[in-house]
Amino acid sequence: MKEHQFIEWKESWRDEYLKWISGFANAEGGTLVIGKNDKGAVVGVTNAKKLLEDIPNKVRDILGIMVDVNLKKDAGKEYLEVVVEPHPYPVSYKGEYHYRSGSTKQELKGAALDRFLLRKHGKRWDGVPVPGFSPADCSQAAFQLFKAKAAKSGRMSDEVLQDSEFSLLENLQLTEGSYLKRAATLLFNENTEKFVGGSYIKIGFFVTNDDLRYQDEIHGNLFTQVDKTLDLLFSKYLKAHIRYEGIQRVEEFLFPRPALREAILNAVVHKDYSSGVPIQISVYEDRIVLWNPGQLPEDWTLQRLLGKHPSNPYNPLIAGAFFRAGFIESWGRGIEKIEKECRVHGIKPPEYDYGMSGLMLTFQADPEHLRRARGDEAPSTEVGGKTPVKTPVKTPVKILQLLQENPSMTLAEVAREIGKSLSAVERASAKLVKEGRLRYVGPQKGGYWEVLP
């Protein structure tokens, strides 16, 4: 067994470990074990009785919370378990805020600290009131675009859509008293960067990673950004195979338009706008890469593996407005729709990587589609013209071996251990679950994997 999100081992007590207790309290809770080495072996503590009294007092006096400290024995050696419950309010260690993420402790600073404090007080970044921004600063074009799409979607009544613009903003929960919230500055304002730096989309065409040939920036309200970005991709950046059915000209693009539209929507809704960095789309001849600073819901990996659909958008007010306008069909189904459209189009679902301070999606073109788009001749079928085939790495076997030895490992930890992408490990694990060779036991938080015969 290894250390994970809910457990940390320490050989002896130090007062600095109050930071770890703060981290557990600010996250999902956990247990700090005193008297075990980093391999989980009991080494014991010599002053267990004194620590039973000292640790609760120090936690109370410095962190302002209560914890349970339990005395345990193993092979005649005593050790302590400090059980920390998750707290609904921020727990500070001498003015510092720590957070347990995976098997590590992080000190929260800057934008990450702002998000954490807002969340603990029941707010999200896009729900903070903005002084100096009123309905008069909103764009009439943005209102008209939203009303037209919302009327078509049928998700808002005609009475609401014909009411005053302030009433419309109230209905979308974008007001707080006489103030408008941050989401309104992005949804109904053309000069979004006056209030939120980096709130635009950047597209570039690359021959290689360091050879940028041309680029564009898409500004304006978020509704317009989505539509303009999609149109620009298909009119300027993406290659198509042209064929004729009789006299009718037919264009076949390398990537499905609905999948890219959904990917752009996901990037806009889940983006961390406090980062000040734009959404970036890198187009190559054979692939397209979308990156945005932000993240999917924390439980996305496990939910998806269990066949569920997370519906916890990073910016719920922005997501709600896009839903009411009909941009988003249903909560939590974006990833499923992307993968379905890719299968219909004849390409693999995109690779997901959210370990680079954001979320990256990579769509890879089908080699045959790419060949036709280039206008290349069909590959030779002569005898002897063989293409070497690499023996596939047996990822499922490696996954089963690791989870057999370490049932509490997360899929992200498995991916790092075997040197594969998280999405590849997720697909292989989902197949193993479907085949009855693997199952997840217990609650979503704190459960474990069981390898079946």
C-alpha cells in the first residue's frame, strides 16, 4: 500500500506537520500516521502518551480545529493516527493555507488561493460582483444573439426574453443587489479584457512545434468567440478533401465539426479565467490541439470510468447561460458527444491530458483521410511492400499488476508509473471493468480497486 490522497506517514512528530493537518482539513480529510516510515512499516514512537495530549492541543491552538488522535499497536510498537475531518471553512496555519492534492501537500497562493477561499465561502470565481460594470456597459449585439439562440432552444420563456435586460440578467443569476457578476462581463460585453485579462482565444498553424506560420486572435463576448473560432478553423486552418457527387461539390474535413465545437465549448466553460492566459488552439497538418488553463471536475476520471457523467462546471454561471442559449445540449455529456462524433467520423477520440496546468485535448487525423486531403496516391499494394508492425504494449496487464499490488492507487498514479497517458489508462481500465477483470469497491472518495480472477 502507498501513501495517497487520504493518508500520510511520518516516522516521528514535528510541529511543521500541522501544515499537513491543515491540508487534509481544507481538502477531503485524511489521516496523518505518526510512527510509520515512507514504506508504511511501523517503526513506533517512544513518547506516544505525551503526543496523545500535545498534538490535539497544538492543533486546537494553532489551527483552531479539533482532531481525533488514536493510539495503535503493531508487533509491540506504538504509533498514532491523527484523523482529520474535512472542514467547510478555510483552515489556516499561521496565515498560510495548505491543501492535500493526490499524495502531496501544496501551499495555496495567488489565483489558486482566491479560488479556494471563494469555494469555501460558497462562491465561484464567475459569481463575484464587479463594481463599475452595469447593464449600460453590456453589448446590445450580445443580448440579441443570446435572445435569438435562447428562443430557438426553448429553454427560456418568451415573457422573460421580452423583459428588460436587467431582468434577463437577474433570471440568469448574474446580479447581486445592484451589481453584476464577473460572468456578465464575459457573456454580455465586447471588451472582456478590460475586466478579465486573457479572456480571448488564440489560434495558430504550426508546421512543427517551433515553426508557427500564421495565427489569429478571437475577441468579443464568449458567445461570439465560440462561433467565430469554429468558423475560422474550418474556413482558414483545416484541410479538406474535395470530391464531387454529380455536379455537387462535397468537402470532407479531417475532423468532425460537432466534436470541435463541443471541445471549444468545454474549454470556454471550464477555463480558469483568473489565470490571465487565453485558450490556445494549435493546428498541424495531421492534428489539432486545444489547451485551456483550467480543469475538469476533480472526480471526472472516476465518474467516467463508472459510466457516470460529471456535471460540475468550473464556471457554473457561464455554463448556465450557454445551456439556456442552447449551446450546450445537456449537463455532463460534452465528452461523450465528442467521442461519439469522432467515432462516426472515423477517427480516434481525442487524447486528454490535464497535468500541464490546464486541460489539453489532441485530435489526431486518420492517415487515410489525411492522404486523400493531401491528394497523395494510394499506397502500393505490391507483394513485399510491408509496413513494420510494432508489438503493442500490454497496458491492461501492467494496470492489473499495479492495482493488484497497490489497490488504493489512482488512475493518474498508474499512468505515471507505466509511462502512459491518463486517457490511455482510462480506456484500458474501462475495458477491464466491462470484461469483469477489474472493479472499484467502496465510496468514490476512499474506495479501492479489486482485481478479479
